[in-house]
Amino acid sequence: MIGSSKVFGRRARQVKAIVPLISTRLSSSILVPAYINGSIVADSSQSFAVTSPWTNTELHRAHNTTIEHALAAAEAAGTAGMKTWGSYAPAQRRDILLRAANEMGAPLELAEYFFHDSVAYLKEVASRTTSCLEGTIAISSKGRVPLIFKEPIGPVLAMAPWNAASILGMRAVATPLAAGCPVVFKSSERSPNSHWLTLKCFTEAGVPPGAFNFINSDIDSTPAIVEALAGSPHIKKINFTGSTRVGREIAIAASKHLKPLVLELGGKSPVIIDSGLSEKQGRDAAFATLFGSWFGNGQICMSTDRIYIMREYFEEFVSLLRSQSEQFNKSKNENMPSLHFDTTHYRAHPQSSVEAVRTLKELVVDALDKGATLVAGQLDPAYYRNGSADGDNNAKAALFHKTILAGVTPEMRLYTEESFGPVASVYPVDSIEEAVAFANESDYALSASVWTPDAAKGIAIGKALHSGAVHINGSTVHDEGTMPHGGVKNSGYGRFGGKWGLEEYTVTKAITLPVLDI
């Protein structure tokens, strides 16, 4: 093994705690390096390409980390990282994290939404840094005084996806860092440069060498890299946000070494629409439901996939969905409901790849062939059956039209599979109890929404739903740093956010003292 003492030790001691980090230029492309114990590792001959979903052309390249270097990153976190970052006082860590928040920029349109959330999340965990390790005194009846301490669990392997690279990357690393845990951050193979910016914010804010290590790997190398890191004695916990399929594989790798995990995985979020909504509530519910399904092109784990509507209100609400869908590409429309959503986020953006578009079309065609109908968004069945007129190597091939279907039944793939695209299905139900039963059928249980004129009824419905979160008179797409975020069932376990997220990266220790006579 190339250990930090040989390769990265002496060199890292020569690197300042605050280092200027810039991506290396490789001809006309950028090479995103690895960063291990304060040293940049970049090899253009050992790299992989990141391509645009619009044009399929190369955007930049990223250094493809070897298993040897990945293990060196884990060792750096367990040695230099624990020695420095682990010894910092909580207030010192808080100040560095707040400086990192000030380093964050804000790109345009959709990215701006996520960057603002990244800053807010970082400030939230920074504010809790000084309290997450507070001790307590327990009551004993055996002549001793138990002192209860919270301590950092140790180095964390953090992995975030591409679909909201800034906020999910920030969330993956900021919480363990706030708790005093060094990190090894493995970027997504689709967004290494975006995740590199997260590292840059922290190092320029003063996170010392070894406390934040950064590696890239292509899709073929990643399973072996994760398997090796899961087995490293330096890695004490793993967090991952991504698909249920990959999360299951990571859980298997971690279980071989009894490594605990936080997994935030897939979703197929339901919305329940009660009858008796006012005219304004109905419009707001329709808009929020479309927002939940279509925001970010549906490439969000909390996206709305299933809409259960009381039968007596079904036709009226579907009509509202249809009319509201026609407004979505009209920014600053005066007639939009007064919800905290910006319609400018609905401009045409590509899916993650042409392959993703093919999968979405296959799901819709399967449903149409078995009797489903199109009710809102794209209403031409021929669109789903035809490929792009210009082939796959053009911008239009990666676009997918937003879609709402009716008549989806259990024999259709769309009934159970997560679409991970701007596709949702409407279902009439005869009672709230029936809606809850249908919603709870899914193997996914991350987020849900209930629209009702009765808040107390909404809480009762929310408690009956199997879901990590339920939003009453709001969208399924809702997350903020002050609240716990995570799922149950196949949507994962553990929590990000607030004090619950910080507790994931602490261990509880009891120290007892004898009771002394006065």
C-alpha cells in the first residue's frame, strides 16, 4: 500500500492548511484531480471523460483513482485527519464551516436553487457544532455517577450523486465534519467538477490536510474502490445518496465489516388529494403536485410519482393539472399560485442521458400499450414511440416531455418502478383509507404529500403513511437543513439534517465515577 507516511506525509506537511485548488488544464479540457492529505494527485493518462447530456461531447476529464490511492486517502483521514480535525474545539470547527459557507457561489437557474440550499445547510450544521457533543449525567442506583459523552465516530466515506451535486455533496461531507469526523469524499462519475468545488470551499476555509480527502472513479472502477474502502480499518462509517440498487450493493460491502451506514435511496412519492379543497387550494395543490413531479426533470429522489384523488374530485383535479401544466414554461406568470416555487426552473433541460430518455419512453409505452391514457403534459402518444428525428447525438435527444397518465394498473412497469423522470400517474380512490393503503403498497417510502382542508385530518393521514416525511398542503419535494431527511423500507435508513443528522456521526460513551462521601 502507498501509505500517507511515504507518499503523502512529507509532501502534505509542506502544504499549507489553506491551499489554492484549481483544476488542472489538459489541452482544451479540465482534469479534475484527487486530493489526498493535502496533496493534489492528477494523471492525465489515468483519467475518464465526463460528457454533456445535451451534445454527448466531452466537458472535462477526472483523475481515475486507484485502489491504492483510495486506501491512502482513508489512512490520511484516520491519521492526519483525526489528529488535526478531531482535536479542534467545536467552536473552531464551527468557524471554519461558516467560512466555507461564505466561499459558496451561486450559478444561474436550477443550480442557483441548489447552491442556496447548500449554503443554508452548511450554516445549519455549523450552528450545531458546539452542541452535538454535549455530555450528560445519568442517574444510577449502584453507588456510581455515570457521565455520558458524545464522541465523533471517526473517518467517514461520503458518496453523493450528480442530480443535485452541490447540496447533496455538501450534505454528505458537512455533517460528519461538523461532528468532528474527517471524510473521504468519492465524487459522482457524472459530476466530479461540481463536487470538486465543494472540496475547494472547505480547504480554502481552513480545513486541514487529511480532514477532507477527495477521490474520483469511473463507473467500472467504483465497485472495487468502495469495496476496498468499506474494508479499510480507518473508515468507521459510510453515507450514500443514490439508487436503491447501488445502495443495496454498498450495504452488502459494509456488512462484511460491520460498518454502519446512512443510506438515502430511491423514492416513488405519493400525493393524496382530499375532497373539499377551496378553489385556491385546488389550484395550489395542482401546481405543487406538478412541481413535485417535474422539478429538476423528475430526477430527484423525492419526486411525485403517484397522485391519489378522491373520486368525486377526480375529473376536476385532473382538469386543474392539465390547465396548470400549460403555464409551467411561462416564467413570472401573474396567474400562478402564491407558493414558494419559481416557474423559471421549468425551462427545457435535458435528462441525465439519452439512455434515461429511452427508459422513460419505454415505461410510458408499456403503460399505453396496456391501456393507460395521457391526461396532462405531452398528449401525443406518437412522441413516446418515436426516437429523435435527428438521432441520438443532438440536444433534442436528451429532452423528455413532462407527462401525466391515468389508468396505470399493477401489470404496468410504471405502477411499481421509480421513473426518475417527469412522469406521474393519477388514480381515483373511494376513500382516504384506500388512498393510504395504495400509497403504502410501494417498496419505496421517502416522501409524501397530503392536500386537505383539515390540518388535523392531514396529520392523522400523515401518521398512517409509511414515509420518512409527509408534507401537508405542500410538495413532496421539500428538504431543509433543520429537519431530518431520510426514508424507510427500500428508500434507505438513517437521517441527514439537523441534530438527527449530526447524531449519525457520534458514538455514546459512558464513564462512571464512585460516589464520594462528604
